[in-house]
Amino acid sequence: MILSLDFSSETPIYMQIRNQIMLGIAEGKLKPGEKLPSIRMLADESGVNMMTVNKAYQLLKQEGIIAIDRRSGAIVSSVNNNKTEAITKLSAELKLVISEAKLKGIDKAEMRDLLDCLYEEMEGGK
Amino acid sequence: MILSLDFSSETPIYMQIRNQIMLGIAEGKLKPGEKLPSIRMLADESGVNMMTVNKAYQLLKQEGIIAIDRRSGAIVSSVNNNKTEAITKLSAELKLVISEAKLKGIDKAEMRDLLDCLYEEMEGGK
Amino acid sequence: MILSLDFSSETPIYMQIRNQIMLGIAEGKLKPGEKLPSIRMLADESGVNMMTVNKAYQLLKQEGIIAIDRRSGAIVSSVNNNKTEAITKLSAELKLVISEAKLKGIDKAEMRDLLDCLYEEMEGGK
Amino acid sequence: MILSLDFSSETPIYMQIRNQIMLGIAEGKLKPGEKLPSIRMLADESGVNMMTVNKAYQLLKQEGIIAIDRRSGAIVSSVNNNKTEAITKLSAELKLVISEAKLKGIDKAEMRDLLDCLYEEMEGGK
DNA sequence: GTGGTCTAGACCACG
DNA sequence: GTGGTCTAGACCACC
């Protein structure tokens, strides 16, 4: 688990960590039930403060993506959340992405291709 | 052009304004060449500071989505065709959305449906 | 808004702050829509770190008890949450309190009296 | 005596054990004078460390709820009648519960009902 | 002015 | 060992 962080990005570091862990899980690099690195270890490896990593973990926990086990640290949760709520959130995000695409002259067909392409790329990492 | 702002959202207000204008353009409610409301008017209507609206407009200008003219205020630009750069940015955003979808148990087929569905919804507003 | 904190208590300071604010609202000392002191001010007054106060506020926000407005800081939310969920949580807490009472020889009648008594005490502060 | 522990809960495991034993006694599943399972047995059954169970037992002993005998292990104490002290502690706990209730729109009458309801539920287990 | 983020340490509770 | 809490300062984004 190596993180590549951009310290001069507008995206807060804890959010970058959260995003990369989420990507890692989605790409199958991290599997449900698997242990995540400890807060301390990840902080040391990545050159950030413990509390920053902690904040990312707390966020992921709150989102139901990981569970923090008192005995053995953080583990990846299995998927089980209610879709309806998730779809509402995703729709808003997707709409924004679609808007950006449109304004850059990318049409529906191209977006579908891009979606397919990204899925393949991500499945490949399994 | 009525904005619905959530002052307790994590998303900064200027970003909410930018997003809604972008959505408005993508949905065809605002067409290329059309004039946007003046900063002052939008600020008054929405109950926010003029500086905040200004920041949103500057951001949109910088993204090449609107043009700001001293005489006639802000107008919607025509579609920009610098796709390559845009696709890189969109890919990163889409990847994150796909990850979230996966972790909520939403598969590729459902995402394609959602994409189609949102396109129809947005075209409808034209 | 003066907090009385016990720095040697087992209860974390941020939780003591959260509890006292919750009590303050329930007793009517703080009314819905009213502004809470800023994080900085409360931190200074109470002799604790900003981040500790921040943690309390974040917790209250997450519990839907306060809202954090980007313009004017934190304000007390109006009550509107779904009761069913709340009752589940309250039941577990009350059950524990009842158990403790029983084991100390306090019977049902006494508990009802205590409940009434506390309600009067808290209403009095309105 | 089967414990249901949530390892990802915020409540420490030893406290969960203590709470469940207390509930068990209050509900009459465990009667004064009755023997509690040995530390080792409970630890094995529940998949936790012996030290953790020990901590829970020590806490219960300190609270005067159980007595620990070298020869026969832990036994449930008879009801302690030092009410005055107990009431102070209970009042603080109840006040917090009442606050939470109020903020969720649950009024005094509903709380009284809930109290009655929980008493019946707990008596039923006798 | 406000809150949001981050750091580099520290101590404690838990298991 | 783990995570949880806290501090005293700092810088930045937002309004």
C-alpha cells in the first residue's frame, strides 16, 4: 500500500488518502476482510501525520467502507449498503461529471466508451 | 437563474454556484452566447457576498466555460474542443465515482443505465 | 456558555463539551437557530485546544443537533429527526440505566419519580 | 451466558462485557449468589483475551455488583442499598438521556411510556 | 472574522 | 502492538 500524495493539491491530504484507499478496494488490490496498514505505519511511510491518516480512516469508517476493529486495526468491510441512498449521491456526482464532459465537447457515446474503458482498466488490476 | 445553496454543506458556496451554473449550461437552460446575471444581482438574490459570486465567475472563466466582458458582463462560451486534456481530468473523476459505485454494490450494467438515465434527464431540460 | 470540564475524568473532554452543549439545548438555554460560540472562543474560554472543541462540534453536527454554517459558524438545529431510530438508541441507553438502578435497590416507582423530578429541573431552566 | 460483542464498536470490549452482565442480572437471568462463568471460559467462548474479561470482572467487583472469591470464582452480590450515592450518578446519566430524547422530539409522556415498556420487557426475562 | 487542515510531538486506554 | 485523545502552534480557504 503505497500512497502517492500531492501536498500542493487543493484536495486535502486526508481526502487523497481516502480516495486512494477507495480506489484500491474497488480495483481489488484490497479485498473485503483484509487488514489495512496501521495508522502509524501508513503515516510513517507516507510522510504525513498520524492524525491525518486517522482522519481518512474515520471518514472511510463513517462511509461504511472499512471497519475499525479494536483488536486488529482497520479492515475492509464487505459491500452491503442500501443502494437507493448510494444512487442519489452518485447521480449528483455523475451529473456534474457529465456537465463537464458536455462543456468540453465530449458526447454521450464518448462517455460510454470512457466508462467501459475505465471499468476494464480497473478490473485488470484484480 | 435561481440558485439553491446549502450553507451548511462541505462544498464551498462559490463551488456550489459554479456547479449549478455548469449544470445549467449542460442542461441547455443557459445557451452559448447568452448573458449570465450580473454578479451583484446573483449575490442579492442568493443572499451571498458579491465576492463569493465573483469567485465562482472567475473560476468558470478560468475553466473556459464563460467569458467575462467589461461591457456586457459574463456570457456563456461556445463549446471548447480541447478534448485530450479534458479526458484526463474526467477519467480521474469518473474512476472515483466508479469506485464508490462498486463499493455500494452497483455493477457496470447499472452504471451504464444510470449514465443513460441522467443523459435523458439532462437533455429533457433543453 | 461556560463549560465546566473535568480534565481528570475518564470521559474525553470533547465528549464532555458535547454533553454540556446537548444539556444546554435541552434545558432551553440555547434555542434552535441560536448561534453557538465560535470554536476559537470556546476553546480560549475553556482552556482547551481548538481541535478538541472542533471535535465536539463535528460530533454534534454528525448527530444532527447543530449545523455548521459557512458564513456564521455553528447554530442549533431545529428538532426534526426520525424518532424510530432515536428510540432504538435511547432504549439501549435507558436499559443500562435501569439495570444500574435495579442493582442499587432503586425500584420502578422511584425511577419514575426521578424521571419526573429531572424533567421539572430541566424545564425550570427555560 | 452468551455475550454478543461488537469489536468495531466505540465501547471498549471490557465495558460491553460489564454492561451485558449487568443487564443479565437486572433481567433476572443471573440471580444474587449465583456463580458467574470463569474468566477463562468466558474469554474462550467470546474470543477475547482473558485480561479483557478480567478487567470487566474487576470493574463489576469495584462497583459492588459481584464478589470475587478465590475458591469459587465470581458470584453475583445481593442488592446494595447505598441509594443516595447511586441516585447522584443515575441522575447525571438520566439527564443526558432525557436531553437526547428532547432533541429528537420525544416528549415527557413518551419517555414515561418507554420507561414502563422497558421495565416490562426486562421483568419478562425473569 | 470564521472553520478546515496539518504538524510533531505526547500520554493513555485497549487488548 | 493498536487506536484514541490532546496540545500548541501554524497556514490556508472561505466569506
